[in-house]
Amino acid sequence: MTKSWRVRSWRKSGPVEPAQATAKTTDVVDEVAQFLEGQMLGSFGENRESAPDWVWVSVLGHGSEELLATCAAEGGAPAGSGSRCVWDRTLSFLAQVLLDHSERTGTPLSTLQHDVVLPIELQLGNRPLAPPTLVRVVLSGLQQHEGPGSHHNVPGAEAPTKERRA
């Protein structure tokens, strides 16, 4: 049973003893802290591929610079894991892009997370998001964050082309 299902079942279970309520409240508080620190993916352990898309996006939107650097360096897969699903590769790539962009432009990572990734996360709702779509949306968001006429190029994004008139 994943943690999100436990929260849902806790709500339905009705009145509980004070000791049980404290333990369950602590679980909920721990889950919220994991989410806000970009650590929810860790609760899936070796079953990472079953993590919903919002969990992967939350790593990018809430993870610390150190966490994103680890994701970029390890390809998103946990230490000692031989499996790399498409989300692992996507997380690794986008973590590296965000860190590189922050370093090149001098924009704090937290600003990029707030301005680019969190709006994506908020729009997820119950709609699924494929990894390639997330890559396109994040790269587009970074280009828009730069603004028109910026001299910085976003890695992986297409450079604007000038059409010649015949």
C-alpha cells in the first residue's frame, strides 16, 4: 500500500484513539515534508516505475540543489539500482538542464523551480503527463523565463531561426 492510499484510508476510517491519531498525524506530516522537499519518490523504493507523474515532477519542483545534482549524476536511479525507467532518464536530464541554466544565467535554482516547474506541477491535476511532454514544457518554460532577445540558449531547445525572404 502506497502512502497516498494510507492517507485516503485514514480519512475514511473514522474516529481513532488519541495515540493512533498522533501516529497517523505524524505519518501525514512526514509525507507532506517529503513532498515539499522533493523526496516522495524515495517512498516508492525499487517500485519507482509505478510512481505517478506528479511525484517525478515534484522532485524537480521541490528538490534541493543537492538532490537535483544527485539525480543528474546518477541518472535519476537510486544508488545500487540497475534499472533506469524513462522517468529516471527524464528526471536526470531535466535536473541537469535546470542546474546548468541556473549556473549560466545566475538565476537561483529556487526561482527556476518557482517560475517554471511549479506551474507545470499545479496544472497536472488528474491529467497524465508523458516524459517527452514534460521535457518540452520545461525547456519552453526556461526559454520564456529568459525573455525575448536573451543571449542565453537553453540546452535542448531549438534556437530561433530567421526566414530569408526570396
